Amino acid sequence: MMGVGVELLGVIAVGIGAASVLYAGMHALRKAGLDLPLWLLPAGIGLAMISYSIWNDYAWFGRAQDRLPQDAQLLLIGRDSQPWAPWTYLSPVAVRFAALDPATISNGAEGIRTARIMLVERRGQTLVVPQEFDCDAGLVRPARGEWTAAEPDDPAFAAVCEGEVKDGRDTGDRG
């Protein structure tokens, strides 16, 4: 089971745990003589489930980064705002990123370098895409593609040809 199914099970488990704790707490407070409104139990359960869901959305990126090879460099980070999560319009959540493990860079014939770019997407499969770089000519060729001029700010070209990327560039895209 992957993606949404695991997340749904997590939300349900948090709801059950919150229900247990809140029910026991409310029962103890009633025994102590406090009269609590009945709506506190479902409201507390709902708040716990929503809080977990928000935390899970924002914590995914860090957990995914931790699973990368030790020397992997972030190239691009894609963030998104989602209508069912209105708080993401204030702070868009990372939903995809591209990374490069420098250990996968190899030198080929005629100065052509090859590297494997990892494309990681939340709720999706991670793809590893081989890409070729002609550092002298400033060209890039994706798998099964044609040679094209590298963009001046292409982080993959910089990482492979210049050997260094300072940080993952945040694309801030919304789609």
C-alpha cells in the first residue's frame, strides 16, 4: 500500500488515538464534577486528524530528503497550493523535487558526461532518468531526446559540469 492509502490509515489511527485519550480525559473530568459539552469529543478528534494531516503534508519533503543517498544534491523543488488545503495558499507545500547523486556522474566518449537524475513526487513513483551533458558545447540531452542548449540557470548542468550546486532551487510552481 502506498501514497494516499497509508496517509488515510495514519489519519484514522490518529483519530482513534485522539478519541481514546479525549474520551478517557472527559470521563475523568465528568467524574470530578465538571460538566463538559458533548461536542468537545468529535471536535477534538477532528482537530487532531486535521493537525496530523497538515503536519504530514509539510513533513513529507524532509522525510523524502532523508531517504536520498548521503551526497545527493537538490536541483529543483516544486511547491503547490491545493484547494482542499487552503493554508497551502499562504505557505505552498513541496510536492516534488529533482535530485542528483554525484556518484552517478560518469565520463563518456568525447567529453560527454552522463548522470542519473532522481525525480521524486509525493504520492507518486520515484523516477531515475539518465541524462547526458556536453559540458564543452553547453548542451543537454534527456533520455531518448535531442540535444538542446542548456539554460543558463540549469542546476543539473551546473552540478554535472561545474561540479557544484549550492542548494535546490525552489521553482515555486503551482502545478
